[in-house]
Amino acid sequence: MSTMRMVTPLITMATTMTGERRRKKAGGDSGRLVVRDAGLRPAPHHEAELAHGAGSLILRSRAQRGVFKDAGPGGNQVGQAALYRLMAWLSPSYPVGAFSYSGGLEWAVETGDIGDAESLRRWLAVMIQQGGGFCDAVFLTHAHRAATAGDEKSLHAVAELAAVFAPSKERHLETTAQGNAFMVATRAAWPCAALDRLAGIWDGPMAYPVAVGVAAAGHGIPVAQTVAGYVQALAANLVSAGVRLIPLGQTDGQRVLAQLEQVVAATAERAVGIPLDHVGGAAFRADLATMRHETQYTRLFRS
């Protein structure tokens, strides 16, 4: 008889005896099973693999839930301090006046292009993916990279291009008024050398995404998270304008914002990989809306 055939019955016998002793200890000879002898599910694979290392098990489980330890400025994750600053800068309460701009939505509502939640969602999806939202994300990306590298020539080129890239007078006002206001507020409350360098090399109108990108670079906030936060804040501000203009209920507005989640994520991801000389948009109706808004008879917004 082989060694394996001899060992197997011994293992079975030992297991049976152990179970019997447990049952007797728990309930005498009644034959009742304690909970630990019942048919428990197998441990998840990460627990089975790492049962001998509790520390590794905890890290593996946290990673599977999408919870990561905060990384430093050079990592791929946003640390606690960096996240705090990014959320503060992109909050509706930050003094850049974002609430007063609609990006042409006011004309689109008046002309009937937008009249309910679904038409608002479609309009904003195009604006973000193929229009000003995408272009802003590209400018932010390259401003961040130039500031991080200390490349003043490239940073000046990005700032100049972003300032002249607006398709209408009101869109130019929208980006530069917010950009200049962002520079003033952030240099006062969250100063950094990168913003000082930007102010020193560019004295023209400041495009909003350039200012945000440089501030994030100066505070060590990763570019991917900064772009995603910026585009989300843009979407949220435009949804808020739509809620007031159509009008929509607050819950419908949040449904639209939720439906734009994948659009925002895809736009931010695409913008990070686009060369600066490939920037451009194809949201012609949205661009025309910002031009038509200049002569609109009744207006609540500045664009």
C-alpha cells in the first residue's frame, strides 16, 4: 500500500475525532453542532492566501474595497491635504463667480434647444466631451506639467493659447474673469511659488484652467485628479445653471449630474493624453449659443 493511501484514512479519522470532541464539549452527547462546525463558506481567496499574515490581509482587503493609503505629492493618489485644497478651490463657494456664467445655456433654453432634464444632459455631454470642457481640461493638463517641470517657455505658451482660444466674447470673459479671480484668491489664501512664477511670466488675461493647473502643480496635487475635479466642477456648475433656467427640481439636477459621471471621467482621462497642438472642439451649437447670448434681450447670466 502506498504512503498516500495510508495517510488519508489517518487524516479522516483525526478530523472525525476532533469534530466529535467539539460536539461533546458544546452539548454533551446531544449531537448538536456548534456554529464553527456548521457548513461555513470558504474564506475569500485573499484571506486564504494571506491567512498567515494579518498585516498583508488588511492591506489586500482595503485595496479590494478601493481604499488606499494617502500618497505623497509624487504619487498617483491625492493626499488628505491636497484633497482638501482641491475641494476648496473647486467649491461653488470659492470666490471666482462661477455661479454667474451659463456657458450659453441661457440662450439654448430660450430658443428651445434645452427644455427638460434629458435635453440638458445631452447638451452638457457634448459641451464637456467635444467643446469647451475638453479644451479647458487640455489647457489645465499642460499648464500643470509645465509648472511642475519649471518650463517657463511652455507655461507662457499654454497661458497665451488658452487666453485666445475662446470662441466668443462672453466665453473669453467667462474663463478670464474666473482665472484672474482665482489667482487673486489663491495667492492670498494658498500662496505658492508656482503661481508667483506664472504671474511673472504672463501678464495677459488669465484663463481659468491655466490658473487651476498651476496652483495644483505648486501644491503637489497630481494632474489626473486635478483635471477630473475641474471637469466635475464645471459639469456641476452648468447643471446648477440649468436647474435655475429650465427650471428643474434639485433632484432632477442631481440625476443629470450622476448621468454625466462617465462623461466627466472619460473626458478627463482623454485630456491627459492629448498633445497641446491637438486641442480643439466640435460643439458648434454650444459655441453659437455663447455668441447669441451677447444680444439676448433678457439675461440672468453673464454668458
